[in-house]
Amino acid sequence: MDDPAQRRSIKLHAAEDFAPMRRAGRLVAAALDMIAAHVRPGITTAELDRLCHEFVLDHGARPASLGYNGYAHATCISLNHVVCHGIPGERRLAEGDILNIDLAVVLDGWHGDSSRMYGVGKVGTRAARLMEVAREAMMCGIAAIRPGATVGDIGHAIQRHVEAERFSVVRDFCGHGLGRVYHDAPNILNYGRRGEGARLRPGMFLTVEPMVNAGRPEVKVLSDGWTAVTRDRSLSAQFEHSVGVTEAGCEIFTLSEG
């Protein structure tokens, strides 16, 4: 059911607001393209974070996560069984690792937010399939976005695809609205029922970011207050795009030009 209180809190952006969101989104995509060449055995996650940070600054923007609720890095880098919000540090990548790099920027006051999975060298068959399913699930969710659809339609499309592949969807974290605000209404759950939740309207800006586990969906947050891991130590994968609802469907702001 559409919640009137939540509907009133959701921002509807003007047609001219799509252009700055495209610029912010393209910058994030370019940074995630750039970092791919550096994902190799032996490099530390702190070094990957530094490279992303410098790239963003060199292009006239700033990392949105730096200083957000006290967070001290430009990116979140989540390895293997880390679901999200992994903190960059001195951990060196090893052959077979999988990792998510999550980057958000602020460019001219507008937020671009995206994340991708990377494999280090040759990864296992199940790990590769997990990453592929997470990307496919994100695109299934995006395909459900159109005026008159609901956020439940997005979650349903994601959940149906993931569970058909015998993986599980994380319930504890979700996508969100964004624009001039980093995290805004509505929440975009990665599971749900068709027809439930806030109804989508042109001018809404959202992130779609399913987190998919190879094992069970349960997670726990470590004592650092940020790092979320799978409770059963199974691998986890996530992809994220920022999108805008249009009259005809949606526009993906964070697509790679490559």
C-alpha cells in the first residue's frame, strides 16, 4: 500500500535536474572504470581508496562518504564475505578475492552513487556466478522502474531473480533516494511484493543496490560500527546504479561510457 506520509517526503525533481545528476553519475562511473586496472594481487584496499579519492578531487568533486557520520574514507571496499561498508586498510588483495568498491561523489551539489564488483585474477566458478547474479538482479530491479510502478515492484523483481538462482537477498540494507541529499526517501528494499510501497513518479531519483549472499541472508555488523559481514561467512556481492524516473521509464545516471 502507498504510504501518504512517505509520499509527501519524497522529492520530485525538475527536468533540468537530470543534467547535473548525469554529470555526477558519469564521474562515479569513470572512477570505477579507472580503478579496475589497479585491482590486482598485492595492492592494499587503502591504496585503491587513495586512487579513487584523488581521481574525484582531480575532477572537481568530493567524495560524499568522507566525513559522513564520521566515516574517514572516500570509498567502502568490501571483500569476500563482507556485505557492505568495508573500511579500506592495509589488507592486500590476493588471487581469487572478490570485492565491491562503493563510491559516491558530490559534484556541483548533486550526488552520484554507484558500486561494482571486481575479481582479483582468476576467481572461483561460484564466486563468478554470484557476481553475475548480483549485477543481473540490479538490472531486473531497474527494468521494473516506470511511472505508476511501486518500490515493491523493484524489490520483487530483484528477489525473484536472486532466489531463482539459489542465492539469498540481504534484508538489512537497501537502496535510497538521492539528489542534493546523499540518503533520502524512499527506501528501496531488495525484496518485496508487487504493488506495495511508495508509487514511482517522474522526477524521483533513486539507487538500486542489491546485496546478494551465496549462503544465508543474515548479516552482522562488526565492532567498528561499519563493516557488515555474512553471519555464515559465505561470499557476498553487490552492484549499484543511480537512476531517475522519467515519463517513459527510467534513466541510469551511472552507466560506464566504456
